[in-house]
Amino acid sequence: AQSVTQLGSHVSVSEGALVLLRCNYSSSVPPYLFWYVQYPNQGLQLLLKYTTGATLVKGINGFEAEFKKSETSFHLTKPSAHMSDAAEYFCAVTLHTGNQFYFGTGTSLTVIP
Amino acid sequence: DTGVSQDPRHKITKRGQNVTFRCDPISEHNRLYWYRQTLGQGPEFLTYFQNEAQLEKSRLLSDRFSAERPKGSFSTLEIQRTEQGDSAMYLCASSLEGYRGRGYTFGSGTRLTVV
């Protein structure tokens, strides 16, 4: 079975500070991993994904994430937070053979001016 | 590419009433998914279609829920005899078979409130 755990349901950072949102996954086979962002009353927008190859992946809006198999982690980072980054972030896992995504419970990011 | 469209955006209904939501996927996407998202939670899988065939259903999809995709294009999700516990955001997503690694494209969702 696949699952993801997002540590920290709420994260607050100052504008310009490093953003770190944590995600650990559980999967019996190599997973595909994703980060999505959701703004209030909106659907989910894909930030970045890891499937195969390079373990450091870059996404939109300056975000990146690193797949660490030994730590079963896929943490999301951004060097400098902007006010516009305030949103809900979801980590998700699927298998290359699977059809459904398994989402974490989300992390709400607040950016303090 | 107009994205995934969902209608209505908001629906308030009285307990016991039936409701129907519509999803129009990206035109070239042959896979369509329904997810439910309750407050403070991530989306939970309900069901998915490949073309017009419903290939997988979650145990969350009780017998009060039914989904269709009659011509392999748009889909409808109907909830009969709504209950307060059905209040949630219902998200539709689409993808292209064989391109799973690209992730889904989500619609903006339909927020259901059962009073």
C-alpha cells in the first residue's frame, strides 16, 4: 500500500526566509511523487514531480524537492518565501502501475510580512 | 486547452435531496477521476473512468453515489439522499493514459454544503 505523511499541518515563515515542507512516503515499489498547491476555493495545481532520473527536481514558482530513497522523503523547499506562496500544499504518491493518487493531509503555509 | 471545468462551483442542498455535479475534462484526456476533499484533509479517491468505462471505485463510494461518463467525454457525479457528512469539495481531474507521470490536471471543484 502507498501513503504519504506530511509533518506539520501548519508552517509559518517570514517573507524572504527558507520554506521547508516535509513529506515522507511509504511504498513497496518505486513511487512517483508529486507536490500540489491549493489556493482557497481552488483546485490543485501541480508544483513538481519525481518519476525517475534526477532526484532533485525543480518546479514552478521557484520550488524544488529532493527524492531521498534512503529516508523515504520528498521534502519541498524554496530559498526565499513570497507572500504569494501562502497556500495549502499537498504531497502525493502513486505507482507507475497505479491509477489513483494518495494525498497527504496537507500543510498550510503562512508567510509573515 | 481550456482546462478541467466543473459545474456548479457551489451547491447548497437540504438533507435528503439529490444533487448532480458535472465535470468536463481536457478534451484529449481519456482518463477522468473524482476525488472528495473534506475540511483539513487531502483529496480522497472516489472513482475513475477510462473513456466511458468506470474501472475503479473506492469503498468511499456508497450506493448513494453514482458516476457516469456516457460518451467518454464529460462526467456526472450524483449523490442521492444527501447527508450532512457528504458536505465536502468534490474535485474532478483528468489525465492521458500512459502519461501518469505527468500527474493530473484538476478542476476548481464543486463545494457541496448539506444543511
